[in-house]
Amino acid sequence: MLIALTVLGCTKDEAGDSGLDAETQAIVDELNTALEDHESWSQAPEWDGIQPSETVHGEWTEIWFNDAAYSTYEAQAGGDMPDGAIVTKQAYGAEDGSGLLNHTTMFKKDGAWFWASWSPEGDLQEASFDAPSCSGCHAGGQDSIMVLTW
């Protein structure tokens, strides 16, 4: 989908002039690579396709789970997501997926969630283990995931 190419195209954070510390830059680079095919990842049955949303992300969202995250969800065994789990969301201005508003991602690394967000143009907006604007809202979800339980 063209949206994914726009979001994950070469951005200033990949060009090395982002001002990120080396550790954060390495995680962002790892995420950019992992997210290249995110639209082929699994979607939970209750979140299949574009769904209405009442969150700060936008009125319409679509959520994907990489294999580590989705297999944890499918097992329905409780607990936390494993390291390597990625949950990513695109928010749109319209039900048909037009008008990309943002692309946000949660990445479990070293037992903690790394939060990242990109603008519609692919510019990195947030990249941190300590992102109060993300963790504050997500604190109420199972292992910080708001859309489903397992």
C-alpha cells in the first residue's frame, strides 16, 4: 500500500541527522526494517480492517500484530507480551483509509515498551521508552495494550 511506503520511506531519522542518541536510533532503524511489511501481519478478529476509534489516534484506525505479539494473543495464556512483540497502528481521517493521520508503534524490548510515532509524511515524532503521552493512556490495558486481552 502506498501509505506504508510514505510512512516508512527515507526519513530524517534514517539519514542520521535526527538528534537521537545511538541506542534510540538503532531501535528506530530496527523498527523501520520490521515495519516494511506490517500490512501483511495478523489482525485480531475484533480489530480486522479499519475500525472506528474514540482515541487520540484518530477516528478510524487499523492495527497489526507481528508474529510474536499475535501468537501471544492467540495462546490466551495471560501474562505479558514477549520481547520482540510489535503492535502497530495507522490512523486515518476517513473510513476508507484515506487521509493518513499518523502511524504509531509499540515495540517490546528488554522487558519494556518502546513507543514510536511517525507523521503522515514519515517524519519521526516520538521515539522513546519513556513516552508519557503514550504510556499514560495505555497504562489501563493488559501489558499496556488497549485493544484486546489474552
